[in-house]
Amino acid sequence: MKTHLQARANEEIAVGHQHEHTGGMAGALRSIFKTHGIRGLYRGVSGAAVRVSVGSAAQLTSFSWSKEHITTLQVFFCQI
């Protein structure tokens, strides 16, 4: 549902299939559920879960490395 609402564009610049939902989030939920059922609400979760887990792993790793590096170099004169 989130991607349906985010991907929507004006007709002049629209590319690909456009989802026409009215009524904001509630309207989109109703429309998707009516058309595709409960499975339609979770369509795309498997791809998003992989993307989020890889992104989170990269963020956590880079934060940990940066914190250790800054602490070792004593860039800031306070305890981190």
C-alpha cells in the first residue's frame, strides 16, 4: 500500500502502471483488500525485508567502525 501511494504521479509524467486509490491510506487499504485479498496487503514484503536487513546491517557496521575509529583517534576530547 505504501508503494502504491508513493509511486503515484501526475498524468503528464506518469510512467508504468498507476494505482488509483481515493481516500488516502484507508481507501488504499480497502481497495487493495477488495481486489487482492489479504495476500495483496503483504505483497512485496519478502523483497522489502531483504532490503531493510541489508541496509540495517550496513548502518550498524559502519556506525560501530566509525565509533571505534573516532575513539581510537581521540577526535573529540570527551568519552563517547
